[in-house]
Amino acid sequence: WEEASQSRHVLVAAGPVRARVVIINNGFATWLSPRGREQSKGTVHLVVRDARTRNVLSEHPIAADVPYLGEAALGEIALMTPIAGRERVILEMVAKDRSRFGRRLTIALSAPAP
């Protein structure tokens, strides 16, 4: 595993790209989990997008409500299908069917050509 940041490329092996994700709620509102709720509107999810096309690659709901300064460990998630060369993905938080919020993280990935 390698730590990712906004300002550098992460070298990845050929094959699907996976990441371990922990997010911290530094806002005042409690993040709502879709678990146990009839309505998903306003529940919090991490969305992974292809930076070039902006298409959603995957969406990951938080497992439990997260209070101010609490954290949610999403575990291991898929970032992208196998890549060759350079790709970028965007990780962003969304309140389902409402809006994006917080800081977006763009991760540059580099894999060896086949």
C-alpha cells in the first residue's frame, strides 16, 4: 500500500486498482448512513469518478452515522478497473441526491504499459 495525495503520482501494479479509505467528518452536521433508513436522500457516500470523463466508477456508502470529528473506515474499495499508462481518479463526498461537499481529492495513477 502507498499513501496517495493530491500532488503526486502513485505507481500501481497491473490489474484492478484498490485503495483503503478512512474519512473524517470535520463539518458540524452528522453524516447519515443509508443503513436502516427507508430514504437514501441526504445520506453520505464516497464517489469515485474518472477524472477525464467524470463518469462514476464506484460509489461507497458509509456504514454508520458519523458525528462531528468522527471517522468512517470504508475499508478496501475499487478505484479503477485495470489500467495501463496514466489515469486520474477523483474521490468526492456526496449527500445522495443533494450535493457534493468537502474537498475533492484527485489521485494520479501510473501503471506499466502492457
